[in-house]
Amino acid sequence: MICPPDEEQRIFLDTTLSFLQRTCGTEAVRALADTPAGFDRAWWRQGAELGWTGLLVAEELGGGSVSGAGLLDLLLVAEQLGRHVGPGPLIPTSAALAGIAGSDGAARHARTIDAVVAGESVLTWCAAAARGETGPTLSGGGDGLVLSGTAVDVEAAADADVLLVSATSPDGPTQVLVAADAPGVTVTTTGSIDLTRRLGVVRFDGTPIAADALVGVPGGAADDIARQRRIAVVLQCAEAVGAAERVFDFTLDYVADRFSFGRPLSSYQALKHRFADMKTWLEAARGIVAGAARAEQAGGPEAERTVAAAKAYAGDVLPQLVQDCVQMHGGIGVTWEHDLHLYLRRVSFHRALYGTPNEYRRRLASSAAA
Amino acid sequence: MRIDSGTIEGGTGTDVEDVSAFRARAAEWLAATMPPAVPNRARGGDDSIAIWDRARELQRILHAGGFAGLVFPKQYGGQGLTVAHQRAFNELCGPYEMPLLLNVPSFTIMAATLLDFGTEEQKRRHIPAILRGDEVWVQFLSEPSGGSDLASARTRATRDGDHFVLNGAKVWSSAAFVADYAMILARTNWDVPKHRGLTMFIVQVHQPGITVNRIKQVDGSAEFCEEFFTDVVVPEADILGRENDGWTVATTLLAHEKNAVGGGSPYISGATALIERQDPIGELVELAGGPAALEDGHLAELVGEAIMLQEVRKHTIASVAARMARGEMQAPASAVLKLFDATSHMRTSDISVELAGSGAASNSGLAGRYLMRQARCLAGGSNEIQRNIISERVLGMPREAAADRDVPFRELGASRTSRA
């Protein structure tokens, strides 16, 4: 476990774990790969009933944490979801919901929050613009607000009911809620390296935005957006740690069982030393992700730096670890039949989204130069 | 092996001062008492005896104020507080000049091992003196012929009635020239396999029959020493642990060492981790040519990587130490911290050279540090030994074939070179 659960979290974790063991074997995950959405809405509703969606939402808005530290509760879910390469929009939903529920005037979005927490409605986050572009832009004023532009790499774009859109506006960064079926919204599904997590491009073409669709203060969304991104990064890193640890565990078993030249692969020092390196990466990734989750939960000024360091580190070493485990498996490791690629896909997916390791290194440097 | 918090529960009872009250009291005392931090004191190649005298002096001040040996038991001159108190104290120490030199090996390795294996008499005699700054300790483990294979020690201790006579040579002992006492691993039985014929002794460093020479390093410093022993008499009361069971003591000592070097030791006092007292990031930005140079994306990524490694190191130490304290990981897991520390140090060293550009050829301070890059990957057990420990003792992978297993020591082959 990245952060050890307390007694209450233990019960919560056990329930989630037995649900995932029952529903997310790799056969089930492979079957979902052939479906358009990549996840089953009834399954997602069950996850919501287990408490996954409400952890970052205050009790008066219909949510509630298990331990008083909602992000640390959710970290347990994300880690196990990673271990099972489970489907579903946990990361964009959690990040967007935290942004909405934490914004000024969140109560006016109570109906949306209720439906998302219940798992009835799927929420995603339009966070990113294509390289070199500004992305969705708000123009006009009052009841004449209009949204135009394109968001890319939107998780579960084609299956979301509601979109939280981070847009630019003349006032500054502004967030709005948009129904997926609103006029002028076009979703195009793109490829995805993950087997069950779908990505899409969402284009807004003069989509009208009512004043009550604003999330927080117009022009004042920079802090909310930064917090959403940190939450997304913490959760994706937790999933990646879970996935990489699962791979490490079964690869360690594999080299103990497999014989070459009359002795177990695990007895070769050349391979033993690589496992020692991988173990070190894994423990270090676990340490920095725990630190990042705790810093973000505490809400202090170190959160930005710690979360950036988590993505910069885990984003690099965990895919490297899984690739090394492919190497340890030999040829079977690059076959469709073997489950390794499910995990390699997941850690690679997380490496790429919400900022790459090098982008976070540049952020860390700019904070040092400031 | 007992290096988790179990050893150092000086008091979890209700009589222990609340951590936040302690923090407030310590903050006030530090501000009123300790001198401000001196940049780069006791760093780099400065190996003069004066800095050790200064460390002893600072330690006496801490001791007089009741802030020495926070996690050591009261009956041995400590304060009987918890790791949480020590952590709170360390977080306050940044602005002050602290006797950091005494952490390794005296507090974190030697006093810790004394606590584990000393007789009541040995503990009462030495631990309070160490915590007062009166005794600086050193370890005499490596030998000219041994390298990583410490259990092949050829220094002999021959029994003669109620004492032993010591002959041989040791090497790579840090700062033995200023030390008062040492733990020395010597062979007391040559007719059993190598691990079973060793005994750990406590010896006074400066006495007839012991010659201490300093070894000059590539950066010009001379902190490491070599020692020669000629008919040194050691009473049997100075055996640490049991006769011929010295390897058990050495193994625990080495685990304390890995924990100290990796940054996870609960006994570290005066800094949040041993190397975080300076500002290495500011130094890197300067090497790159100042903040404006970081507009270059490549240079920025390198500086960011160094910051990343620093952050990861800090949180990895906390995570692994906590897992060890909870019993989820055992003592050999400190090798994970040691290996992370050494490899990230290597990487940071390479980053600093790249950031300096052509300046890496002319900057003598940087050059000295770069030439010593591998020292951190060798001292306290090489990276390769750590990888063996992690794979075999943390992950349970098969052990390397050993030509020396179950063979009487005197029948084994030995190196022909004198310093390996």
C-alpha cells in the first residue's frame, strides 16, 4: 500500500478490493476492450455506491470521506484499480468533481454533483489543448457567453454526460459545466494506448453557456485548475504504482519458476541486480507518491513541488520497470496473449496524460529559478 | 536485527513530553543558544582537527541544554524521547551550526550498535560519553586484502589468558585520526568457516601498538585512514557481543550504517537528512549560469531532475523507514535507501557537470566533487553489494554460490594485492 490504511480505511479498502477481484479479472478487462465505451455504466454505478465518487466532495454536498482525508481514501482505490488495470473514468471524474465541489458557489451545481456522486451521470474534464493551441475559449458576457475551441486527450469523452471545461477568457482562466449534448459540441474518439480507457477530442463551436454554468469566479479558476491537475496526477501515479507493482510481483515469480541452462533465471546475478534496481524504483515511486498525496491532502504550499516530483519520477521509472519486466519474460512478453501489455498500456497512458515527466521537471526548475 | 523504532522507544508512556510542546521548547532554546549555521563548514575537503573540536564543543552545548541523544534511553545519558521528537528537533536545526560530524559513525552507527550489543557496563561507560561529545568513535572493519568481503578479515586476535593480542591492518576508517574509540573486527578462530571465527572488540585508538595513517583522496582531502596493529593488548571485558560471534555484531552495525548513509537512521540529529543542510539546487542553478539560463529547456530539465531526485529521496526515506518500523520490511531493506542515495548522487553529479558546460574543466570545487563521484557508491558497501542484499535478502532470490561456505578459514585462497 502506498499509504497504509487505518482501521476505517481498511474496511473500505476490503470492500473495494473484493469488488475488483470479482469484476476485474484480466479476462473481464480484455472483454471490455472490445466494447465501445471500455467500461460498463452499471459497474461504474456500483463503484460509486462503494463510495469512490464522493470522497473529494463535502458532506453537505452529498459526499464524504472515510477517514477525514478523502484523497488518501481515494488513493487506495486508485492503487487497487491500477493493480487490476480496471476500467472507468475514476481520474477525470474525481479531478473535475473535486474542482466543482471545491469552487466558490458549488451549491448551485448540487444537482450535477449528486448525479455524478451517485454514478448516474458520468463527468469528465476537458483539461488540455493541442500543443501550440489555446484550447476552448469563452467570449461574450452575461447570458450571452459562448464557448469555442478544441480540447484534446479527454478521457471517456464519448461516454460522458457532463463536461467540466477549463477555458481561457478575457478575464483569465474560467471553468464551465457543459452538457455533452449541448449545441455545438462534437466528440471524436481517437486512439488510446490503454485497453479500456478511451480518449477523445471535444470541439466546441459557439456552444452557448448560461451564467449558472460557471464554476467558481470568472477569470479566477487558475487555482482550481491547478488543484484538479494535482489530484489527477496523484491518482494516475497511484494507479501506475499499483500496476507496476503487480507486474513486478508476477515477474519475480516467473523468473523463479523458469529454468535456463539448468538453473532458475532468478539465480543469475545479472538479472538479480536488475530486480534490485526495479525494487528500488518501486519503493522510491511509492515514497514520492505517498508524499505527494499527503501534501495535496494537507493543502500546503509544498503540494505543487511534491506532486510535480511524483509525476517527474514515477512517470519515467514505472514504464521503464514494466518494460524491463517484459524483457525478463522473453518473447512471450510481447505477445497479445500475455497480460503484460495491459499493464504496460496503463502505465504508458498515465505517463503521457496531465503533463509528461519532462514538463514537470521544467516546472520544478522554474520554481527554483523564481 | 533491531534497528527499527523498537530499540529506541525511550518512553511511550504518559510521562513523555508532548511533541508540539517539545518543539516549542526546542525552538526557543536553539534560538537563544546555538550559533548560526556557517556555510560549508565541515564539508568538502576540510578535514582539519579543528572542525572535530568544534563539533565536540557544539555537542557539549547541546548536552548541557538537554538536547543530546534525544532518542537514546535516559539511563545511558539520552533523553528517552521518541523518533517524532527527534524529527521535530531536526526540522528546527537548519539555521544553526550543529555538530553534524558526530552523526556518522558515532551516533547513528557506533552508539546504536553499542545499544544493541553492549554489556550494561559498556553501555554506561561509553554511550553517555559519546552523547557528551567526549568520545568520537570509528569502525575498523575493512582490510587491505578484503574489499567488500568483510567477513574475510585477517587481523588476528590471539587469546592469552584473560586478554587478547591484536595484530594486523585495517583501512577506509573515516576520521580515525581524531577518534577516541573503535570497534574492530578480528579473527579469533581460524579453524571454522569465516563468519564463525570473528570477534568484535572495543579498542582505544591512540595507544602503543596502533599506528594511524591518513590516506589522501583524489579531491585532496585526507579523511580516510589506515591503521596497523602490533601486539595490541585487549582485555576480554572489551569484547562486544560474544566471542566468535562478531559477525552478528558486524551485520547489525552494517545495517545501522546503511540506514545512516541512506538517511533513514532514527539517531540522526541536527539535520533532516545528512546532506540536506546545504542548498545544492541553488548551487546547480549557479553552475548553469544563474536563473536566466534556465530559459533553456534542456538545462531546466536537468535542474528539475535534480530537484526531483532530492524530493524523491526525502519521501523514500520516510516511506521505507515507516514500513520498516511497521514490520512490513526488514532490516536489509535499508539497502534500498543506500542504493537510491548512491545512484541519485551519481546522477546529480553528472547533472552538475553538464550544467557547468566547459566550466566543468576549470571549476576546481566541482572537479573535486566529480572525481569523488563513486565514493558514495563504495563507502558503507558498494552498489553491487547492495544489489545482492536487495535481491537475496529483500526479494528472496537465490544466493550467489560461495566458495567459502562451510570451509575452515585457513583453507581459503586470499588476494595477493595488498589493497583491494
